[in-house]
Amino acid sequence: MRLISLNLNGLRAAARRGFRDWLEEAQPDVLALQEVRCPPDQVPLEQVAGWHWTLDAGQLAGRNGVALLSAEAPSAVRIGLTGADEFQNEGRYLEADFERPEGGLTVASLYLPKGAVPQLSAAERAKHERKLRFCEALSGQLQASLARAARAGRQFTVLGDFNIARTAQDLYNNHSRQPLDGFLPDERDWLSGLLEIGLVDVVRRLHPDQPGPYSWWSWRGQSWNLDRGWRIDYHLATPGLAERARQAWTQRASSYEARLSDHAPVVVEYE
């Protein structure tokens, strides 16, 4: 079983860069997409033809949007964070149930807000605090989803762009003395806390000692060519599912020009 997470940085932009050809070669069982940035009536249907397509585009024009592309139709879909009205129309979270011969599986796609360095200004502090409010709401959602999955005897995994590097292994410039948005202590503590509620960082479990593998590089400068990136795209899974993971990698493009997005697909294959 192959699960992939990919922040598209815009479906229509990725389509021009060869998304459909990549999809045909990648052949995921489930593909979690973030930053689709496309209302439902403008989705280029030829890009998703032959796949089951579940989208929460949100209501912010040209921004956000999460989706699941799957080989099999989901048996149920849930959209948004329960009880988090502040973020309900932003297209940041959806989850779907799949029925498989080896047991039920719930897959979620997540796009967590970007933050800011709160010391810089009041506006930046407000942006950072909003990110933390989303994190708190997401913690409640994931605990509820884990409990629902456990009651039904299902495995659960959340895939997506967390916009946080959890440890010093997860970003190239961790030596910087400046505070870095996405590498602030309270963000990192929150993400590490998810590993205490019944989730496993699958990629790190399979690559415990190496830097990265990075999944995001700036479009600017030489970040991609020099592999000076961040690992901010994760597969977090219940222990029973994580134990079946056999391979995990970042599908780094063959060249800068061949990139689908400023993010690379993060792939995990399960027994």
C-alpha cells in the first residue's frame, strides 16, 4: 500500500508542470494533497480522471484547499476541524475512511497555517498566536479521530504540510541564532506532543539518524540545488500502521526545472 503526501502549491500550476504524468507513474493508493488552490468548478478534471477525488477547497479564493485522491472510493468523508469555527471555511483538513482487506483505514490530509516570529511586531505575534490556536484545535480533532478509529478497529494516519520542523534534523539552517518561523520552541513542543497521543512519525522511524529527508526548498536561490531544505511534510500514523511501514522517501525531482512544486512528494509504502 502506497500513501503519498504532496503540497501542490496550486493544482493548475502543478498541472502545467506535469502533475498527471507524475501521478500515472507514482500510482498511490491514496494521495493527500495540500494547497490545491482551486474551487471545485475550476478543477482541471483531466488531471484527476480515473481517481476518486475528495476536495475541501475552502472559501478563500486562490488559497489553501486540501484533497484526497484515491484508487478506491472512500466509505465516509469528514471535512473540517470539529468545533473550530475560526478555521472552518479555510480548506485545511479533511479525512476519509477506506475499507481494505487487511482492515479499515482512515486517512487525513492537513494544511497547517504558516506562522510568524512573534518578536517582530504585533501583527506577526497575532499570526503566530493564530497558528497556535489552530494547533490546539487540531490536537482535539486528532484525539477524536484516533478514538473513533480505535472504536471501529481502524488504523489512522494524517498526512500533510505541518509548516513546522520538529527537530534539528528537520531543517538545514538549524544553526541559525535567529528565531525561525516553523522552528519556534512552542511549535516544536506541540508537534512532539502529537507523538504522545498515539501517533508515530513514520518517516523519522525509518530514517532515525539522517538529516531530513527534506521535503520543502525555497524557489529562490540555490536552496534546492544544494539540498538546503526543511522537513515539514509528515506522515503520522497509529502504531499498528507504522509497524507495517517498509519504505519511506522524499521523491526529489531530477532537476530544479522538473519540480512539481516547492514541496516534494513524501512517500510511504506499507506491507
